[in-house]
Amino acid sequence: MPEMSVKHTEGVASVMAARGHQVRVDTPPAMGGQDSGPTPVELLTGALGSCIVFYVARWAREAGVPYAGMEVKLDYVLDMEAHCVPVINVDIRMPAGFPQDRRESLLRVAEHCTVHNTLCSPPRITVTVA
């Protein structure tokens, strides 16, 4: 099972480490942070977008359709009372020359990336205190 760690650094900031890579995580000053990195919710949303880019790029390469410069734009609703993200909007922008008759296939690929599947069928999460 893959492992990663998240270690507190200062204030409300932390560093996420996975496979030798590190990402600083923080919040804006209004949320008590120093704004030294993306927020946890931005990482969650970004994970969805980057997973879609991976799946679409792999599909497009195999299908022989243009994908260089593709961009996935995301926005989300943050429900502060429920402490959750009830809505994530995803807009996939393909480069000029992308065949319009492949839009439905692209949509099916994007809607079945691993992060999308996980968000649609949440995993069982076990939290312990060592």
C-alpha cells in the first residue's frame, strides 16, 4: 500500500511528502495561515484536475487526437458550516484542432479517472492516534 506523510511545520502549515516529493500546504491569513502553499481543499480539487489531465492525455495520445496544451479549469463551493465541498465544477479546454465528434469519448474518459471515481464512491477512512 503506498504511503505518504504530512508533517506540521509552523502555524497551520504542513509539508506533504510522497515518493521523495514535497508540497507545502497552508491557508490564507484569513484562515490563520501564511499563504505559503495551496490549501488542503485546493490540493483535493487540483488532484481531480491533474488526474483528469493524465487520463485524457493518455486517451488522446492513443486515439491520435491533439491534446498538447489542454487545460482543466476547476472551481468549487466550500461549505464552511458543513466543512465540506459539495460542488466541484470541471471545464476541460482542448486545443484547436480537437475533433468535436470525440467530445463524448473525452467526457467518458474524464469522468472515470481514479480521483473522480474515488470522490463518487468515497473510501472507508480510518483515523487513529499513535
